[in-house]
Amino acid sequence: MDLQQARKRVSELTAQLNEHNHRYYVLAQPSISDYEYDMLMEELIGLEADFPELLDPNSPSQRVGGEVTRKFPVVKHKYPMMSLGNTYSKEEIEDFDQRIRKAIGDDFEYVCELKFDGVAIGITYRNRAMLRAVTRGDGTQGDEVTTNIKTIRSLPLTLPKEGLPDEFEVRGEVFLPHKSFLKINKEKAAHEEEPFANPRNAAAGSLKMQDSALVARRGLDCFIYGLFSEEPAFATHYESLQALRERGFKVSEFIKRCSTLEEVFLYIETMEQLRPELPFDIDGVVIKVNNYMQQEELGYTAKSPRWAIAYKFKAERVATRLLDVIYQVGRTGAVTPVAVLKPVAVAGTTVKRASLYNADRMAELDLHKLDEVFVEKGGDIIPKIVGVNGAVRPANAHKIEFASHCPECGAELVRVEGEAAHYCPNSEHCPPQILGKIEHFISRKAMDVETLGQGRIEILMSNKLVRNFADLYDLQYKQLLGLEKTLTDPVTQKTKKISFREKTVENILNALEQSKQVPFERVLFALGIRLLGETMARKLARHFGNIDALMNAGFEELNGIHEVGEKMAQSILDYFNDPEHQEIIERLKKAGLQFSTEKDAPTGNGKLEGSTLVVSGVFSKYSRDEIKAQIEKHGGKVTGSVSSKTTFLVAGENMGPEKRKKAEELGVMIISEEELESIINQ
């Protein structure tokens, strides 16, 4: 067979296999046997091996996997993946409906669809071929998992029909059907491995596996529920879904247009009754305004669209016995009470423990030893106690009080005014806090030293080789080789032996060396400063440019940065004022970690360069945060209080009288939002 003949046959096989995939995985109407399908696939793989130039990235043969992904690149979403407002009551749906009618009138309809319990995904197609797939992440950016998504056979790799934009994105939910979930857990049990807690966790874990061949064997599936493009290709959401279905995407059959709230409530009741019979997990119903122009008119809040809401089904509730309350200490020192329960089955899994959150929640429940308690799974995942059956409590039952001292180091617990949690103040010497800080430091989003996971930090601590994360960069080959320990899982009581063999030690030291190239923003996040998350660490790194400038910043300067509140500013100050933290940072500097980056340059016209502004009050055209963002965009600096260094006080309605008084005393110019606009636009 020459190249031209091979090209023709590859094209024929590709078309046939794509059609059979669609019929089997989307329509559930197979037209050939598995054996016949396998023969066609083998022929295609053979031709692509003989003629490598004919191998297309979107060939059906690529669905079997085989590519290994060491890193999942972070990709910014072109269209933010916003979350939906949730409700558990029909009254709140009625309120939602009234808000819609008040905004756009009565001439509209809803589309009701299932809320799948899986992992959100955005998949971009360009020129009718799959380009990339990105997880939701934080809604602004996520991990690219294209190689693994291609193994889902219900997703088209190429599109046979036109009628869609040259480039568009579909949104969907990757899930694990019950049949696949049971098969995976059966295999795990056979290998004496810990089973997955639920299909959602299994789906999420599968998407981040490095070997796509293993992902292909998991049996993931995906329902598509949204279409996004520069210009709307259709007038309504319902039309979009029908068009996607016609072009080979798997769109749920349980979609309904509803003109009245009565129809919406009937749909909810029907789906809740149908829920146990479905071959996949759902946890509610999504209600959307159908017309795209009306969606745009309704707009968005900072986190979610105003034209959609999710009705969540109520979680299953069971009764069991409270045996005890234990306390866990996190890396920030926060002490969390955990209820030890008589094992009980809830939503398909056996529950032995449930979070009690904090002392206030314990007091609200008024827990006593051996109480009969009611347990639910929050979002069908996290077990929680939602009530106590006081009617069956013995008269002499012992009331359970919140701990007064740290269960790990014995330090007296403290509670910051205005916060719910109790903290162990012994932050640098309390073992679980040290362990938590180091585990956070080496985590993927921080320093990404994966080889030190799986209990190895505990072994290093028990051998007194590591007391803080700076000690990691002093580790030597001879110190690590031969270390071993048997660890016991506190929940399952299963044991596993961990050994530091030659290859393990080499991998650990190599990973630590590579982590020295991790950028400053991730190093800052890795330090584990209380209240400082990944996003704000990135912002502070780019604002200050280096660790020294950040360490020397005062409270007013920190508090003046957009989205840095008083509590976060104080937390940052407290961290850098601690001599032990200063010493750790100096050691990390000497080890070669990155503590500087390029500062963000103003993206505006620079009209406020060198100016310091204070923003106070309520504004008609912009929110306070939007005004602060504009000031920073055009080169200005925002602070929280008026001083002799303040250039302008931007005043809105109900401005604090003390700020105005101080500005007048110091001769600071007070301007309105319109005057600020005028200065920027001059």
C-alpha cells in the first residue's frame, strides 16, 4: 500500500470509528460488535505506525491514551467559569423568579437541566477540531488536561458538520458512571488499595493522572451543557444545546423549557424522584433564563450570573451514636473538633467521623456523650452533624466542652476576637502545625516537591532531620538513605511501610534542587502566611517585586492594596515581624530560592503616578473596589487612612466623618468619583 492509498484508508477508518463511537457512547445504539470495532481500530493503528505522517492528534486511535503528562499547564479561561448561586428551598426560587421579572418583565422562559455531580470542564474547538481542555480551577484559570479528555469517547475530536463558529468553547461535566465507579473500586479492593469515596472524587482524580492510558481505562464520560463564542451563534441556550447534540456532543435528554414556575417545580419533583434510577450522580437542578440577550441584560455578580440558579437536592439524613469528640490541629494552628461516630451508611459510603467546625457549632448542638445525632453529607461529600435527638438523652449524660489546651503540644488555646476558630499559639513547635506547614510548602501549587509526599515528611521529622521547611535544603544523601518507618492511617488503621531507597533519595534531592526555580509568587504562597491565598500571593509578589520590599511595608501600605483587608494586612505584618520567620527566609535566600520578580507596571495612562489616594463612602457609578482598581491601573497608590502623604481623598456618600475631618485639617484635596474620572481622562 502506497502513501496515497494509506491516506484514503485512514480517512475511511477515521470516519467509521468516529461514527461507531458516537452511536455507542452518545446514542447508546451500537451497530457493530466489540470485536469488529477492535479490528477497525487495530487496522488504523497499524497504518498510522507504518505511515507516521498520517497520524493526526485527533485520530480515534489517540483515545486509547499512552501519552504521559508530567505537568498540567495552568491556562487562563477566555470566558470565566463562574459558580452558580445555590438554593435548597422553593421560596428562594420564587424570589429568584421575582427578581428576573422585575428586571426584564414577564416575556421570557426558563431552561431546566440536571446538575451533574462531577468535574466542570471547558473544551475549546478551533476549525472543527478539539484544541484544548481546561479544568475549572479557581474560575479564572485552570489546568490543561487535553490529553486525558481525549480519552472520553463520547466527546467528538473533530466535527463533521458546519454551522458553529470557527472557534468556540463548550462547557460540560466530566463524570464517572456508576458502572465504571463500581468496577474501579472492585479492582482497588482486589489490590488491597483504598477505594474512592464517591464517583466525583474518582473523576477528579482520573483527570489529573499522568498516564492517559490509565485514564482511558477508567471509563469517564461527559455531558455538555453550554456553548461560548465571541458572537452568539444562536439566539437561545436551548437552541445551542440542540445544535451541539446534532453535531455529535453528548447533551442530556433531561432538558426542558418551562414557561411558568409551576412547570419548573414539576421538573424538580420529577428529577428528584428519578434520581435513584439514573446511571450517574446528580445533586440538583439548574434553572437558566433561555434567551441570550436577556441573560446579558440581567448580567452578573462578582461570582455568579444573575440569570441562573441551582436548586440542590436535600442530603440524605441518618441517625447514629456520638462516641467521642477529638481535635485536629491544622497548619495554621486552627483547632477543629471532629465527632467520632458509630459507623453508619450515608449516601452510599460508611461514615465514622464528622466535622463539628468550631466551638460555636458545638455549643449550638449542645453535644453530650453518647448522644443520638443526625448526620448528613454536605454537598453529598463532607459528613456533618445537623442535629441531636435530645428526647432520648439520659438524664446523667456528660456534656462535651470544647478543649482548652492543644491536644498535641499542650499549649493553652487562644481565640481571636471576631473569629470562630480556636488556635494553638505554639506555631513553630507544635508537631502537626510544623507538619502541615511543610506539607503546604512542598505542595503542587507551592514548591511542587512531590517526591516528599506520602508520609516522608513525618519520617524526616521523627528522625529530627527537619524542624521547618528551610531544613529541607540542608538535607544530605547520606542522612536520607536507609530511613524507613511503618505509618498507620488514623481513619482506616491500615499500615504501610515507607523506605528511603537510593532512587527515592535521588529523586527527593533533585526535586528540591529544581524547586529553587519556582517563581517568587509561589514561594510567597508556600510560606503559609495566614489568610494569604494563592491569588493574593501572586498579586503581592507583582506589586512589591521582591521579598524585602514586602517585609518593609507598613500596615497602611498593605491595607491600601486592592483586596487586602485589615486582617490580612495585620497577618502579613505579624508573620514578617517574627524573628524565627525572618531567620527562615534568610536561610531560604541563601539556599537559592526565588524572592524577586518584575513589578507590575501600570496598565493605564499613568496620570496618577506618584499619587496616594484614600477611597471612602458609597459611590453611584462604581463600587469602591472598582475605583481602587482604576487608581492602581493608572499608577496611583491606595491607602486605608488619610495622612500628610495623601494626595486625594475620593469621597462618596456616607463617607466617614473622621476621614473628612482629617483631610480638611491636613489640607488634602477631597474629590468626587466624577472628578477622579476627569483627572484620569485629562
